[in-house]
Amino acid sequence: MAEEQQWQAGVNTHENTIFSCFGGASNTGIVSALACLEAVKELGLEKAAIGCLGGLPTKVKPVLGKTKASKKVITVDGCPFECA
């Protein structure tokens, strides 16, 4: 079994974490996801990374740690239900 990776605030993490709701794979959800990926591409992985939206409510430790360590958390919803 692989060793669980631990994140510590300010250590080996991205400055910003971007969460994208794919909107149930709707057209707007796909555009939302592509916009987030483009932001990461333009800023670079040291400045921004995509976060795992599903890891937050399920309390996946590396996802929570990475999110807490980020200076900013950005969420882009892909549909009108505002799940994110």
C-alpha cells in the first residue's frame, strides 16, 4: 500500500487552488473546467492548481491539507445548482 502524502501549510504546495464544478458534464460545466485548466496553464503550477472538489466533503486528508495551505481558493461553478 502506498504511503499517504501529507500536506503542510506553506510547504510544497500551490499558491492558489482552483475548484471547478463540471456541471454534470453539461456544456457550461465543460467550459468551466476548460477555463480553470487554461488559468493553471497561464499561471503555472507554482501559482495555481486544480483541486479535487469531491475530496472536500469526503474529507480526503491530502485534499483538505492542500486547500488549507493555499493562499486563495477559487471555485467556478458549471451549472445553476451552485454545488461548489
